[in-house]
Amino acid sequence: MKEITKTFCRYVSMNIVGMLGISFYILADTFFIAQGIGADGLTALNLVIPVYNLFHGIGLMIGMGGATRYSLALGTGNETLRRNIFSQSVYYMLLCAAVFVSLGITAVKPLSLLLGANADTLQLTVGYLRILLIFTPFFMCNNLLICFVRNDSAPQRSMAGMLAGSLFNVIMDYVLIFVFDMGMQGAALATAASPLVSMVVLSGHFIHKKNKFRFHLVRPSVKCLADISALGSSSLIVEVSSGIVMLVFNLLILRISGNIGVAAYGVVANIALVLTAIFNGISQGIQPLISQNFGRRNYPAVKQVLCYALVLTLVLALLSYGLMYFANEPIVALFNKEKNPTLQIIAENGMRLYFTALPFIGINIITATFLSSVASPKQAFVLSVARGIVVVIPTAFLLAAWFDLNGIWMTIPVTELFVSLLSARFLKKRIKYFSV
């Protein structure tokens, strides 16, 4: 059990740092756009993020689903299956990426209008969105490699790739926005080029003698793609639900408070991306450990890893909320270059209410990943759909109608609390199975 504890600390710490690095893709854009462009730029960025969530989520679905099946194959010693999984995942990724590139070439303006862009933000939204969509293959390929490298016993390299991409993004944001005065397009180019840097670091794994996966020419298998989708569906739903929630919130806030309200929500939402990355890091760190031990039928190790993950999640959630509650004023001020008092007040109040959801968000993310990792994708899917669509959307409209902006801020806490009760039920049932 000491070995499990040591491995847990290594994998989870590496992935928390790595996922925080990825989350800074958008947060760096938020900060530099706020400083260099202002509130309209923040609003445009917030309108684009749902599309980013969608293709990022599909990339994670393919990466996490393929890597989970790969880890299960490692546990059983099925070398033939292991050889084919990576290649099938690459085919799947390229097919999905082609759809987004096509949208980036042919349909950026109508898509921007659909997302809520108006006369003040349309040009900024179109410029940013077009670049992101055209670079989609690099984002998705990076997600794929991160997951497989991590599951191939190389969490340090996975973390290094994520951090290298994030650091490059921060540096190039400053250079392109302030030095070359490229505005939103500069921010988009910095973000879009970052996965290339990450992939350069990750590609070194292919020349490592411990590497166990390679791309091979194999016949595409619909059955294999369906299996990858099922195992990775919770990761997709988590990201897509974030995008759907952001889209709904944007439209509701536009009606209540206009562009300034959306800009304030952009500050809260992008800080939430960073804090949620902590829980995603824990969940992605435990995934290979749970999958491999489950494949070997080492159920005590599986339960131990789950227990560690839940305790760590709750501790970090409470610490994070304390920071957001007591330091919300200076944090919001970082993104409020124009010192707009309305934006400041809305965002500060939003942080105090919105982030009460952190403990429940963490529990639900860990539970969904755990269920996927022990080959229970249906339950993981139910959790993800409940928190991302089925519960959150009607709750948002209902609470917004009753309490205006405060209702919107309370939507996530109410939703995540309800879904956490469902998570507890699923966990109890699955753990009871291990004890039989």
C-alpha cells in the first residue's frame, strides 16, 4: 500500500500542475485581453469559450477514452489490443478535427452571431474564433498525446508538455498583444500555437525505450471508436457542459446586465476554469492507477486511490473557496483595467456565490472519472449529463427569473449539490461490488 501512496502522490501532483498549465491558456488570454483591449475584448472571449470547450472536450474524450482502454489492456497483457488503440484514436481525432476546421473556413460569422456577438463585439469574436477553429487539430492532437503519454508511465513528460505550452502562451500573449499590437487575433494566435510547443515536448516519448504505443496503419473500426467514446464520454460532457452553461449564462446575463455583465461573468468563469483544473488534475492522475489496478483485480488499491482522491479534493476545494472569498477584490481588479465599478461589484459578488460549488464540483468530477476507469461508463455519463445539461439548464432559467444575477451565480452550486447526492449513491453501489 505504501507503493500506491507514493504513486498516487507522483501522478496526481504531476497532473494538477499540468492541468493548471493548460487552464492558463484561456486565463492568460483573459488577463492580457483585459489589459490590452478592455471590456469588449473580455466579452468576445467569453462568447468564444463554449466552442473551445467543445473541441477541447472532444479531444479529451478521445484521449481519455483511448488511454483508459490502453491502461486496461496493459493490466490484462493484451498486446494486440494495445497496439491498435492508439492508431484508432488518431483516426478518430483527425475526423473530428476536420469538422471544426471546415467551420473555421466557412461559417465563423454566423457562428459568432449564434454565440451572442453584437455590433460591439462581432469583429473581435470573429477574429479570435476563426484562428481557434483552424488550429483545432493541434489542440486535439495535444490532448491525445498528453493522455497516452501519461498512461504509458510518463507523467513527468506529460506535465512538462502541458507546462511548456502554457508558458509559451503567456509569453506570446504579451508579445503579440502589446509589442506587435495584434489585439484579439494576437491572443488567438498565441493560444493556438501553444499546443505545438507541448507536442514537441511530448514527441520525445516516442524515442524512449519504455514507450509501448506507436501509430500503425490499421483498418478503422467503428466498434473501437464507439468504445473509446463510451469510456471518454464523461470527459467530453464535462467540457461540453461548461460550454453550454457558459452560452446559457451569457445569453441570460446579456438580457439582465448587458456586455458589462458578460465581461464580469468572463472573469468569474475563467477563474473557475483554473480551479476546476485542480480537480481535473486529480481525476486524470488517478485514472491510470485505477484502470490498471482494476484490470489486475486489485480492488483494495482501487478503493485506496479513490479515498485519497476524495479527501484531497475536499481539502483543496475548501482552501480555494477561502482564497476566492477573502481575496476577490484584488483578483477582480487584475482583470478590470478600466476600473469599471459595475464590473467590479458584479464579479466580486459572483465569486462569493459561484465558488460555494467547489467541493461538490470536485466530488462529481472524481466520481465520473472513477466510474469510467472501472468500466462503468453509463453511470459516469449519467452524472456528467445531469450536471452539464439536465439539471443545470432549467435551474439557470428558474433561478435567473426569481433572483436575477444572484440566481445565475447560485445555479452551479445548486446543480452540483444535487448531482453530488447521485455521485454518493453510485460510489456506494460500486464500492459494495468490490467488497463482494
